[in-house]
Amino acid sequence: MRKLSNILQLGIKELRSLYRDPALLLLIVYSFTLSIYSQATGVPESPFHASIAVVDEDRSQISNRLVDSFQKPYFLQPDYITLGEMDSGMDTGRYTFTLNIPPDFQRDLLAGRRPTIQLNVDATQVSQAFTGAGHIQRIINDEVRDFVARQHGAQALLVEAVIHMAYNPNLVQSWFGSVSAIINQITMLSIILTGAALIREREHGTIEHLLVMPVTPFEIMSAKVWSMGIIVLLATALSMRLVIQGWLAVPIPGSIPLFLTGVTLHLFATTSMGIFFGTLARSMPQLGLLVILVLMPLQILSGGTTPRESMPQEVQHIMLAAPTTHFVELAQAILFRGANAIVVWPQLLALFVIGSLFFFCALARLRKSLN
């Protein structure tokens, strides 16, 4: 009971120290609100109200169909301009896209001569240019293919594949981006907060006070792990409810309590990593550099950014020792596919085992550094 009391009181001390650190408090609030929103909506999956102008030198049925296919909310009403106005309109930033349909386009198309359409893109409009160019290309290909098939009297396919999306049927980017963002924020904040808590003890000179008190390194580390872990856990629960489900209106088919259980086990591992880094670093800048060197490979190679199946086999095997790999699998299974505990118990077990190993390794390092 005395050890539990020491762990509780030391953890409360850590919470009070965090409360007096406005920079870290602001980082927590930003990471679980505006950062998630900006990552989820920062890269649009399709253009929105993009300005477009058309130089229609053909004035044919197919050219009219192409112009009419650029509809809101993806594009504004297309402007008909002349060839001489095309460059000036893009130089002044009036148009993001200009389309030049050459003369005799329909006649050459039906004759099988493969005519070309010129598409100019203002690449300085970064948020619209790259997604919009691909969107325009798909529109032109679909309209031309449908027009040629109708003119040549092509028969319908005997078998046609009909694709249904099991989750996110409209492929809304923010649904995927928000979940990926909160997974990354949980890992980053848990490592930074626990590492900063240990370094703060050194910078303020309170680590010497702890050493002369009747507390053990196990109690010191356990207090930092539970106090910083519960902060991230509460922030995650609030962000899931208010930001992801509320602000972004992302439907979550799975169990939020089961996901938070996985978050708790993941925090057990990542907070231990933060303590370990805190024993290696002697200042906050050094801790930041260590976090960058470790966090980026963890996020990229754990399957959150790219599928693990596309990585080399050696990398896949190595990353099984990282808690983020199992946490990403668990989070995606619950939040995207509605998996229950029977499905994700291997990931839960892996997080507990890896977290225990990280905890005792960090504890051994902390004892060595305190001695």
C-alpha cells in the first residue's frame, strides 16, 4: 500500500507540473484538435469550386458534352475564352485550368485518328492542381469513351463488375485521414510527455530531491507512466467524440471502449519508450531530435501510411517488434471494420508483451542513470 500511495502521489505531482507548463498543454490541445482536422482535410481528394476556362474550337456535340460535364461542386461554371486569352487568364490567376479543344476534334475522333486535347494547369494552386488534373482526365476519358461507343453502336458488356465499398463508400479522404492522424498523435504525445517529464525533473533539480526520499526508481517511473498516459488517454477519448465523430462527422462502426483499451496498452509501451529516451537525452532539444529519429520510421513502417504488404519481408518482420505496428492493425480493424475483441486479441496480447519488455528495459536504464 505504501508503494501504491507513493506512485499515486508522484503521479499527481506530475499532473501538477504539466498543468504549470502552458507550452505542453497547448501542444496537447492542438495535437488532438486542429492538427487532426488539418491532416484530415488538408489534402483534398477532389477539386472544389476550381476555376476552369475552355477554348472550344470545334463547337461539336462531343465538345459541348465535355464542357457540360464540369459541374459543381467540383468546378465553377466554365468560361468560354479565345486562344489569345488563355495564357493571360492563367498568368493573372483567374483560371486554375484551361482546356483547348482543337478544330475537327469530333470528326477526327470518330475517324480513329486519336486527336489530342490540351490541358493547362496552374501548378501554383497546389490544393487544386494535382487532384484536379486527374479528375479532368477521368471526365474526358469517360465522356469520350461513352460518345464513341454510342456513335459506333457498341454493344453493352455481357458481364459488368459492380464495386461496392464496405467502408466509406464515397472514399471521403477525411474519414481515413482523421483516424490515421489520431493514431500518430497518440504515439507522438505519449513519448514526448513522459520524456519531457523526466527531463523537467533534471532541469528543475527535483530529481535530487526524489533520490533522497524513500521512493524507488520503479515508483518514479510508474508514476510518470500512469500520469502522462492518462492525459493522452483522456485527450484521445475527447478527440474521438468531439473532433472525429462530431466536427468531422466520421462514422465509427467499431467499439470505442475496445479501442481505448488498445490505446491503454499502446500507451504502456510508448510511455516506457519516452522514459527510455528521457534517460538518454540531457535536454529538451536532444529529446526532440531523438523523437524525430524514432517516430518517423515508426509511423511510416508500421502500416499507417503505406500497407505493410508493400514493404520488404525483412522490414515487415523487424517492425513486428514495434508497438505501433500492432496498434495500427488494431485501430484500423476496430474503427474501420468494426472488429470485436475476438478478432483483435492477438494485437492486444502483442501490445501487452511489447509494453512489458519496454517497461523493464526503460526501468533498468532509469536505475542506471539515477545511480
